[in-house]
Amino acid sequence: MGELGEFALIERINAGRVQAAGVLLGPGDDAALVAAPDGRFVVTTDMLVQGRHFRIDWSSPHDIGRKAIAQNAADVVAMGAVPTAFVVALGCPADTPIDVVDGLSAGMWAEAARAGGSIAGGDLVRSPEIVISVTAFGDLRGRAPITRAGARVGDTVAVAGRLGWSAAGLEVLSSGIERSDAYTDVLAAHRFPQPPYASVLDHLVDSSAITAPAGPVEVPTALTDVSDGLLADLGHIAEASGVGIDLSRAALRDPALETVAEHLDTDAAQWILTGGEDHAFAATWPPEANLPVGWVPIGRVRAGHGVTVDGVRRPGRGGWESFGGADSVAGPETR
């Protein structure tokens, strides 16, 4: 990095890149220009710090780049919006090898494209360790945002995507056990989450559903991505909506994950309920709704407050908190 220099690196990162339709003017000027077709943006930002949120001896630069974009794109989709543009600020030491930055950039662009957007610009700065800050923009396409505050008593609670796999991969890495084919999938899930964007967006933008004459469009009453842990994130919905949520332990079982847990002599349910970082989506749906493809019912919204499993409240926070507990090594990636 120190030998190449900032401006040469910026040119290298942007060479040959093609912007998504929502980016009207990309890197090269004082600021980017991003379309806002219905006059609004969904905007979110998140940060990854080396040693806190990732380790370069556990994840490749490409994987880290994908994760940086994925966790922001998932937040945009969790509002019911289509990701359009990402702005990335990267800090790193001067002796960072160029191939590390190339890998980070390639991973970011790959995940941005998978989410439907592109990288509109950003900043580079020298720092003691690698720090990645991403701001993401999304387009609601004329729809109302889907917030955490709409859950109603009687609604079905459902998830799209895998739960607990990232936590399982983290435990494999943390344990230092011999890597084997038995852990390939959970390691991959931890290194770069793959939020099921289409499970949310394909349903929302389906013109046949939007114009269906049979009745109101079936959309989630509340929606979130599972970044901090299922109990924690559903707890946010319960609190914002003024309701309680009860989950079915049987509905949450994952035989493949249980096999990994048996190898590690641990409980897969703990990963599923508190693991986080899978960036699956959890939502509440009207009780009469036919769930779209990819969604699995796991519980019900009830009167009261908080989240229970088979009627029992589990002790503890139920997920990740940035300033909770001991600040040992590396946040969700190595907590």
C-alpha cells in the first residue's frame, strides 16, 4: 500500500468496474450521485475492525469483503428495500500487501452485485489495523418500509435462511480442532454469510402479487435480519411492537447442524438461538398468509412481552452485544 500510494490504489480498485443502474455517477468526482426514484432512501452503516470482527488468518480478504457488504445489504433488505449503492471507507496499515486490498475489493464488488447494487465510492486512510466501514443505500420502490414495530398478536413468526451455521463455524475455528470435510459448510457460512435476499425481495416486487385482486398483498408485518442472534433480534421486534413471541424448539431443529454439534460435544440449539451473523431474515406474517417459498414457520406472536421457547424464557442476553461482556478477541467473528 505504501509503495503504490492512495490515488494509484483508488484507480486500481475502480478499473473496469461497471456501476449498477441506481448509481448515476460513481467514483472520480467529489461525491457520487445515486438515484432516489421515489424520493426516499433506506440508509444504513456498519463497521468491521480487524481482531474484533474478523481475523485474516481465519478468513480470506475476499470473504471479509463479501461479509462487509452482506451485513449492510441484509439491513437494507430487512426494511423491504432493494440495495442500490454502497460507499466504502477502508483503513489499513501502509505495509498491507496489495493482494489483500485486491481481495477485499473483489469480495465487496461480488457481494454488492449479488445484492443488486454496486460500490459508488468511498475513502482510503492509513490506520493501525484494517478497518472497513460501509454505508448502504436502498430503494423502497414506492412501498412502505417494513419496520420492527408492526407485529400483531396471532401473527406467524417465520425465518428465511439458515440459523446457527456461522456460530458453528466460529466454534470450529476457536477450538483449533483439525479441519475436515465435516466442517466445510459451517466454516464457509461463518467466513462469508449469504443472506437470502431473494426470499424477501422476490415476493415484494412480484407484480402479480402487488396487483392481485383477491385481497391485500401478503407482506410481513415486521421484519429483521438475524445479525445478533435469533432471540436478540426477535426481542427487538417484540419490544418495538409491544408483543411477546413464542418459538417452537422442534421447528428450529436442524439435523445437519446437530451432527456438527455432536462432533464438538455441544448444543446446536444454542447456536441457532443466540449465534447471529448468519444474516437470515426473521419476520412476522399475518396468520392467514401463505408464506412465500423459502420461509419456514417457527413460532407465533402472543400477548405479553419478550421471547420464549416452548413457553420458557431463556436466561442471558440471547445474542451479541458490542459492549457486553468481556472484550476478548473479535466480536461476533471470534466472540
